[in-house]
Amino acid sequence: MTLAVYPLLVLWTLLGVALFPALFALWKSVTRWDSGRIMRHFIWLYGRGWVAVVSPVVRFRRQGLEPLRLERPSILVVNHLSFFDTYCMALLPFHDVTFAVRAWPFRMFWYGRFMRLAGYLDVESAGWDEVRAAGEKTLAAGGHLLFFPEGHRSRDGRLRRFYSGAFRLAEAAAVTGRMAAALRGDPAILMFDEPVNGLDPEGILWIRNLMKALAAEGRTVFVSSHLMSEMENTADHLLVIGRGKLISDCTTAEFIAANSQQSVRVRTPQRDQLAAVASAAGATLRDDQGGAIVLLGLTPAQVGDLAFENGIRLHELTAAHASLEQAFMELTASSVEFHAGLPVGSGTREEAHAGEVA
């Protein structure tokens, strides 16, 4: 910036301080907002003026913020590649944002008073209970919280560092799954580690759709998870690693087909007759719930043809596909270091096939 900009910034700041008492009273009477929200609005307007003053000599680019219209209280996590200073909150399309910052800005007499009035969170000096209570109050009032990446640690350490602090607060404040993370810098590769742990169904769906949307944009999205049922609904391609070795690299459908046995669930009033002809054709039979039988080793088409050729009526003919969890357990049985023991009172473990629980 040129030297001429600094006097303008000083004048803009002094003008704001001089007019603040009158404007605060005016805002209070017109909007009926609480003091904290009015202060956050003033900081947002001050930032707009700051950007206007320096824009002739400093380039600003706002990209991807237009669709950011948060209808519910959210926690935003931003990085300095796209959000280099608190003044630039003026680039956000909304003003009711409470910052979670370290202690040093509160020690500046020209910042501290305004920050306290705005309800900003001092996550370094305050304890976890205090930060949590203040964050829940902000979210309950319909506002948003914003975390910066410098590192946030409460006095007792329970808020932890940058990312874990924001997500821990979101979980404690029961807004899990409603967090807006600013993914700026257009990353080509993203990694999610256990992204749905602790989320309610709405949050799981939100995260799943987010990951799919990012992949649809041409990005590579890696997801590490032990929840096989969720991965079955989300992943297109699987990499399975056991004891440090890659043991599978294929699509989800290919993985399930290669590591499970074809089975067909059948219900018929001529059970014994079907069992006889299916056994003769090489199928293995197992009893299933509701009087049905499971035929292993035959396709639905083969079972249907056998029934037709032998005059057997069928009330149900269903291909029972194995789940990703079943296929995963089958493949990795010899590749895991620790095996779970049987529950107390259980008998001998039997192999589980598609459509049944052993």
C-alpha cells in the first residue's frame, strides 16, 4: 500500500469512533437488535469502508462467496489464503458473525472493548465451559461462529487446536453436520478422516452430499472410515489396506462381487420339491426367516428356470446381495492384527452369507 492510504484509514477509524455512540443508539432504536449484533454489524460496515479505502491500491478478489447463504446457525472455518485479516469479513455476504480468536487482540485497548461488545470469543484465556456456553448462546440467537487457523486452545486445553476446536464446539453445541468449511484455494485433492462420526442422520446426509458434490466437480476425494455401510452408499472406488499392504483396488461393486457368494432368497409352497431340484443342480440350501430358503451357488435366473421346468410356484425370488461389510470381513479375515471375541453365551461362529446373519 502507498503511504497515502494510511492517513485515510486513520481518518475512517476516527470518524467511526466519533460517530459510534450516536449510530449505536440509532441502530438500537430502529433494528431492536441486541448490542452484540449491532457491534458485529458495525464491524462489518467498518470493514466495508476499509476495503473501499484501500481498493485503489490493493487488489481484492471475492470468489465463491455468492452462493454462501447460510439459513441456519453455522460454524465457519477459514484460512488465511483467502481471508487474510478480520477486516475482510466485510467480503462475507452476511454480518452476524462472531469470531473465535486468541487472547492478544483483547489486550489492545482500541480493539478489546469493541470485541467484547461484539461478543467475540477469547478461546485462549477462557475455559472450555465458558467458550462452549458463549458459542451455544451465539448459535441459539441465530448467529454464526468463525474460526481462524492460528491455533485455538482454551486455558484447560479442551478446545484443542484449530480444526478440532471448531468441530468439538460444533459437536457440543448440537450443530454437528451444519458447519460451513471454507474450502478456498480450489484444492484438487481432499481427505476426510471419519467424517460422519457422531453425526445425526441429517448431518450424515449433508456430509455425503458434500463429498459427492466435490467429486462431481472433478476433485479427488479420499475418505477414511470404519463405517462400511456408509462407505457403501458413498464410495465409488475402494482401496483396502491390511497390515501396510494394498490388498484391493477396485470399484465398490467389483469388490462386493469378488468377495461374496451369490445367493437367492426364495419362498414357495412347494419347498421340499424346490429343495430337491436345487440341490441336484448344485445349490446349497439354508433356512431363512418367514419360511423362506436361501440358495447358494445359483443365480435368480437359474432358480427361476428350475422352478418353471418342474412346475413349482414361487411367491418370492430375490437376489440377496452381500453388503460391503460382509465382503470386507471376508477379504480381510487374514489381514487384520486383532480379531473380536465372541459375545458371552454365543456359540461357534458360522460364516455369514448374503441375506442372513450368522
